[in-house]
Amino acid sequence: MNVNRSRHYVLAAGGTGGHMVPAAALAAELTKRGHRVALVSDARGVRFPGLFDDIQTHVLPAGRLTGGPLGWAKALREMWRGRAMARELYKTFRPAAVIGFGGYPAMPALLAAFADGIPTAVHEQNAVLGRVNRFVAGRVDAIATSYERTERLTPKLEAKTHLVGNPVREAVLALRTRPYPLLEEDGIFRVLVTGGSQGASILSQVVPDGLAMLPVTFRRRLQVTHQARIEDIDAVRAKYAEHQIPAELATYLPDMPEQLAWAHLVIARAGASTIAELTAAGRPAILVPLPSATDDHQTVNAREMTTVGGARTIAQREFTAVELAKQMQKLGLDPAALENAAGRARSVGRPNAVSDLADLVESLDSPVARLPVGAPAKPKAQFA
């Protein structure tokens, strides 16, 4: 690996937080190492608040393979148009490698890289290999995973699969060096409720009533920060006021690292970025996986953290106010047990994820990557 030579890299990701946060973490690390980075995404991704402010961004068309034969045909036309635009970008930007983070907007950039003989890798944030990553897995040069066990990853791909973890922001990673917040028996008990970048109505519907069912001595200690959808926030605020539970409401939490820093317990979905941040910081959680997630990947995401005792997982169909109150009492009435759960969550964090991923990306550089775009590329052995 030649770490002294500055190179160009293209990161391609779908527009949701689960794809964008690790892409942003890698972009920051590669930039810190002296490289230049460009992002390819959809309109949502390039506008994601606070993540890519100083990074060159490009929106490429990319359809979704839904809606039957007519929808598929339209999606393929859009992807092919995006592929052509990506190839034009590569003629001037000349990337040493293209890295996909999943989501349909990553597809045109990867297809263009295949066509131009540019080294490629994908990073899978979830414990189930996503659809786009499954589609390209046989053609990319490397697959980076976030969990020791990743479903839908076939054994024949093992040789080029690397466990790196899911990168998180430096501000979250810094929490590993800070102790779990002191929790005294009669002190304030801080709860963070988050549904991820898109919020979760089920948490807004259940959590205020569940907390209201706690014994009065416990309920009076609560201090809640709750991220809610914009259409839910007024009703949630009214519920907390009705139950006389101090709560701060927001539709987006730009200071998530600081929120995690003081939280004694997190109630959340089980998205990839959420799990990565909880295990990086070492925060115990009650997890409610999104049942409609593709391949039920959130349930699988929660498995590792739950198995070691860092979280309790409640299926959404069983997530009621009564069940939440029961689990809260089991966790919250024993400060030592809660701190132990925090340590167990921390034990499955992978703090070197972003540096390990950046090392892998730098290792992809090859003579093929330095050929002029459009020049004959040497064949790759795995494509033979």
C-alpha cells in the first residue's frame, strides 16, 4: 500500500442515514489521509444535513426495481443513464477505486466502474447482505462487512470478504473513552428515544404511555429526549405533558453524540447506524426492529448486541406500553445491572471500523486503476 500518494475515490450510497453515515465517516478518514473524495447519491443523499458539506457531490439517476415489468424497464433505463453519466465523471475525476454502500443510487456508479476496469468494493452495514450489494457481490474486488455473521453472503465470496465493522462519526467513537454516566439510585434517569433518520411512529405511540406506567418513584426521575416524526411530534409532546414526564422533542437530533453521552438507556429501532453507535459508545438499549425492513434485517442486526446482554429486543407486534414498562423496570431499577449491560454493548463495538475500511480501500489501488479511462483494462481473475 502506498500511503504517500494522494488518490481520488468515489463513494456511492443510497440517500438514507444507514448508507450515508458510514460513507461520510470513510470520506472524512480518506480526506484526513490526503485523498480526494467525491460522493455519488440521489437528491436526498447530497442534501443530508452536516455530513458532506466539504465533499464534491453528484446526483445520478437510478431507478428502483419495483412495479412489475414496466417499472423494471424504466428503472433499467435510468440506471443505464446514470452509468453513462458516471463514466463521464470518471474521465475527469479518475478514481483509484469506487466504493458502494448499498441502495439503488450506488448501482450506476458501480456499473460504470466495472465497465472502465476501476477497482471496486462494497460495504454492507446490515447483518443481511442488501439487494444491490448481493447483485454486485460476485463482481466487486472486496466486500466489507459489519458483523461476524452476514446472511445472504455465499461461501464462495469468503476469500474477498473482510470484517471491518460499521464506521461511526468520530464524535461517537470518542464516547468509548468516557465512562458510563453515573446513575445514582435516586438520581435523574435519562432516556433517549430515536427511530433513526426517518423517525418511528410506533415509538411515539407506545413510549410515553409505557413510561407513565412505571412506579411513581421511578417515573419522577425520568428525563426524556425523544426524536419523533414531524407529523407525530405535537401529539407526543401532549402525551408527555399529560403524564408529567419532562421531555425534549425534536424531529432531528444533530447533536446525537452528546445525546448518547448522557443517556442511561436508549429506546430505538435496530438500524445499522444505530447499532454501530450504541456499541461504539457502550449504551444499553431496548430495540424495536422495523418489521417491514428488507429481509427483516433489523431483527438480525439486533441479534449480536442482544445475545451478549447489551440490549433487549422486542418485536413490534409485542411492543406495548405494558411490555415496555416491564422491561424498563427490569433494567432501570438496578444501576449495577444497567452499567453491566452498557459494558456488554461496548464489547461488540468495532472502534477501528473506519480505519480498517480505509486501509481496505487503499489496498484496492492497482495499475488498472491508473490506466486512462477507456484504455484496455487487464482482465480480473474473478471475472474469468
